[in-house]
Amino acid sequence: ALRGLFQSLNAQNRPSEVVKHYMELPVQSSLKNHPGIRLSYADALYLTGEKDSATEYYGRIAAMNISEAFTETSLLRMQFVNDGILPGEFRELIYSGQTDSLRIASIDSLLLIRAGAISLKYLKAILVSPSDSTRTELLLQLTKNNSVMQYYIYLRTADQLYQNQSFEEAKLYYWFAKNIIPSKESSYKLDEKIELCDFVLTELL
């Protein structure tokens, strides 16, 4: 419920209230360490212009390794900061409630002035339909950059290539992801994906 409240306040452009409520939580409260609540709080810091503090909290969430989804989300937020995305632009992309097509249009507009923004290209790749060739092109472009998102860039690229039935290329990018290895569990999953690529390639011979 608290996370929902925080998300609603951020969406209403009232992030200072999120900061206030979070700071009022007792030090020993488990809510302060809840990744979802921490994420909303970090977003509120971002929206109030406290980018350094927001980045610190995003880093803490990523370090918790609660799930790949939380880690990916927090690292993407860090990349938004690194790319110089303004608080108002961030709120429009994350909290406006726009449809995917409208969000893609917003991203395209922002890319006209921030052509090198890894975060914008990555978010667009997520939003674009997997059957759209643009998705593959965007992800392959992103593999040429170094960023905090590198593991997830490799992983999503490999998954997309596998869907495109480019199994040899998919295997290569799974290996690239494995060389980073954010966790043992992720490593085991990557081993399974690599083995599956090998199996499919063998069957195709």
C-alpha cells in the first residue's frame, strides 16, 4: 500500500511528499529496506533534483540482488541519471501512464537532442514489439557501448536473436553476458540458454 501511495505521489508530481513520508518511517522499519519502496523513494529524489542521492539508492537496490527485474530497473534508472535525463523528462517516461506507442514517440523526440542516451535507446528497445526489426537493431547498437546496463543489454540482445532464430549469434551474446555474471543464479540460467542454443544448432545440422 505504501509503495502504491509513493508511486501515485510521484505520478502527481508530488515527490517531496514521498521523501517526507519515507524519512518519517522508523529507522528499524522493514519498509525502509523494501526494494519497491526504496525504488519509489529514489525516484522521488531524482524528481526533486537530488540526482546523486537517487543514484546512491539505485545502487543499493541493485546490490540487493532481489531479482533481475529490480536490478535491471534500478540500473536503468542510474543510466537515466548518467545520460542527463531531466527530472521532468524522467517523470513523463516513467510516471505519465502513457501507452507504449506514446512513450516511444516521447523517446524519439528526446533522442533528437540526446542521440547518445543509452537509457532512452534501451527503454525504446523494451517497448518496441519483439517482431519489429527496430528492436534488434537498437539492441545490437547498444552492445557497442559500455554502461551499467551492459549485462542486461547482452542478455536482451541474445534473447532477441534467439527469437529471430539467429542461434549462433544468440549464443555469442549469452557468453558475453556470462562474462559479466551478476549472480550465480544468473550464471546457471545463462548456461541453460547456451546449452539450448547448442542443442538447436545441432538439430539444424
